[in-house]
Amino acid sequence: MRVRPLRHSDLGQLLGLCIEHAEYEGVVIEESDQAQRWCSAFLASPPQLYGWVCSESDAAIEVLEGYMTASIITSTWSATPYVFLDCIYLKPHTRRHGIGKKMLSLLVEFAHQHGCQEIQWQTTLSNETGSAFYRSIGGVPLTKMRWTLRASP
């Protein structure tokens, strides 16, 4: 399994992975021109969103088996940048083979390259498998609750 930066040609398959990921977390998302907006986010200069995908390296037709996306955010309190891991998802048959660790290792390298000393992320409280994985790589849970507020009518 190889992990590489996301390419424009991956956006169609990325939507399918996002839908699977949302279902895994008990959420429904619908297709609504995400690929077009992703182009702007991933291809901006500098990018607003960074992405990586994994696939079988010897497959004749590349089928994506997982993805990871992140952005760089500046903390108000420390006035320093950090990487926010927005999504990481692997199809169930690819889990427990070291791919998640490989992906997060790439994210640590990415953080260093961009002057970030910290990576933050979140997961649902019910994601026991994910939580166990995050603890295994040295992740420490924070005691915050995430909220959302719709800004459009």
C-alpha cells in the first residue's frame, strides 16, 4: 500500500471515501459539487486544504483505499501555527496493517516542514477503534466538545 499526496484526478474517488467515512461516523453527506470546491481548496496557493491518499501500489487501475486531509491553523493563545487533521479514513480491510501510522508519520513530517509543533484532531466519542489507535501513537485526548452553528439560512 502506498501513500501519496492527493491529485486532482483523485477527487471523484475521494467523494466515495468521504461518504463511507461519514457513514462510519453515523453521519450522512450528500454530493453537492464538493469536487469543484475541493479544487479551489486543494489547488489554492497556498492550499487551504492538504490531502493524501493510499492505494495498492501494484494495481493496474488505482483504487483509493483511504485518505487523510489537514489544514494549517494559527492558535490565538500561542500565536503559532498547528496542523489540524480534519479527516483520516481507511477502508476496513486496510486497517491494522500500519497504514494509519504511515499516514500520520507523513503528517508529522508535513507539520515540521511547515513550522508546526503540534497536530490536533477530533473523533466521535463512540469511535473506540480510532481512539485506541490514537492512543497507540501517543495521542492524548483533550476534554473539549465540538460545536457547530449554521451561518447560512
